Amino acid sequence: MRVVAKVGTSSVTHSDGTLNDAMFTSLAAQIAVLREAGHEVLLVTSGAVAAGVAATGMAQRPSDVGTLQALAAIGQSRLMERYNAVFASHGLVTAQVLLVPHDFGDRQQYLHARQTMLRLIELGVVPIINENDAIANDEIRFGDNDRIAALVAHSVAADVLVLLTDQDGLYTQDPRSNPDATLVSTVAPDDDLLSVAAGSAGTARGSGGMASKLSAARIASWSGIRTVIARAARDRVLIDAVDPAVAVGTTFLGRDRQLSARRLWIAFAAQPDARVIIDSGAVAAIESRGTSLLSPGVSDLEGSFAAGEVVDIVDAAGQLVARGAAAMTSAELALIRGKRTSDLGEGVSSLVVHRDEMVVLSALR
């Protein structure tokens, strides 16, 4: 079985940002057990900025991007130093893999990153993955590793994604403020809980929260991957989460009907910079009949794009309807938007986004 596990800042560091040696030791020991049982494991870790704050003796985490990037560079080496040591005690070799949004947003780079991670697995190495916060100046402010873990799980065709946190799993309400909150043990693929509104960052040291974990579970579900959200400090949590017969935390079941790798990349990995605004008729055609987007249904566009680049397709109110790879450039679309096929010149195509290159996001809610 191929496993992607993600551990957050609040689990790998103490409140002052110093590394939580007990957690590093536990993770290495559990992954060693899983490896001995024949499983392949990739670990996505947070904590670089917090470790940098502790190393420099700062009283609190700063807010300016430049300092955060510098702290990430300081802390990342300390994270890897500790991971190398604890895994070496089990005879395991680790490798640092630092990713940025471009590694998921650019199709070719996405394939390169996947090839590297798969080769590391073939070599018997444990990839230790983190966002490259030292240079990812946008993601460092509002990104999180839960989504990265889900995208990694999809890219390497993982069987299970384990998101380790400081809570036992998903609750019906926030257990920190509501004593009546109960733990949700299982979420089916079509359950509304996959789109439930949840809290943002759970701690001042981390950037994730239950909302980001639900989003990650949603991505994984559409990849056919079982996802488990569980407390990192629980004894044998990784080992038990991998075993579907053991009840631990909250399990999100993967869908039988999966999107293709190409369409999953379009839906979740690509990061569009442009939007195509469509009228109500086009919205109905796309959502109800799964048609391609043609020029008559386009009322406006925002931003520029080349043919093949992914764009957001939104309605008149700006609500996201779909995402797809454009069949033409923004300059070409600007000339023919709203025009019927019969009004176009000879040889001019009205195809804006082909249905095979589009994902209707309302169907993923």
C-alpha cells in the first residue's frame, strides 16, 4: 500500500517553536513499522517557519513575507537534520523534496515532480516533503500543506492519505467551544461534510485548520483515495490509519467514479490566473448536459491566457462553475465572444473549452 502522511506545525513543534523530539521519534518508528510490512510511505511535513523562529530566539512569529522566508530557510535545515537522524536509527534514508505552487500549476513541472517522488520510492527512500516557503512568497502567507499532501497523494497514486492534527478528527461542531460536539467516524464520498464550512488556522504557529483538511479530503476522494484525519499524538496513529479495519479519527472514503489524472490536475492542481464569464444559458448547458463551452455563451473575460492554459469559468455573479483548458488564446476569444458559429469567419472555431478538458466544479461540491 502506498501512504502519504502529513503532519502539521503544531505536532512537530512545541508552543515556543522548538522541535518536538517525541513526535519525530514516533513518526520515524511508525513509518519503519509500515515499511517493514511492505508499505511505501511519503511524509509531508510543516514546521519550518516555527523552527526558524525558535532558532533565532524571536518572541513571536513575524508577519512580513521577507522575514518569514528567511525563517523558513533557517528552520527547514533543522527539520531535515532531525528527520535524517531519527530515520537513520531505523536504517532508513530520507530525501528532502521542496515544492512550490508552480510544481503543481505547470503540467510539465507537475510530471517532473511526480517522476522524482516515484523514483525515490523505487530507491527505498522516504521522501520528506514540504512547501518551499523560502521562495513561495504567495503560499507562505495563506498556503497550507494539507492541499499539497492531497495533490502529492494524487500524483503518486497513493492508496491512503493520513492528515495528522491536534484534534481526534472531524467533529459535528467545534469541540473546543461546544461540549456537545461528537466525532464523525466515517464520511461517504457524496456526504455533504466534504463541503462543510470549518474553521481556518487552528494554531498561531500553523497555517492549516479543519477547513483545509476537508478541502484536502475532497481532492483525495475524487482521486479515489481513502483519507484519515486523526490526532498526531495518538499511539500507533499512522499504523492504525493505514489499516482500514481499525477505527481511528475520521475516515473519508474514496469515490469509485474517479476523474482522470488530466482532469484532476485541471480541477485541483492548476492555478488559473484568468476567468471566462459565461451567461445563464451556458451555465445550464455545462452543468446539466456536460457540453463544451462555445463562444456564444461567453459574455466577458478577465486576464490573459494562451491556448492550453487552465482558466476559471464563472457565471455573471462571479461564482465558479467549471475549470478547463482553453482551446484558444484570450486575444482570440476577445474577438469572438458572444458570437454564434454562423457569424464567425470561415475556418474560425467557436470552441472555447472542450468538455473533455473541463471539470464542472459544482459536481464536486
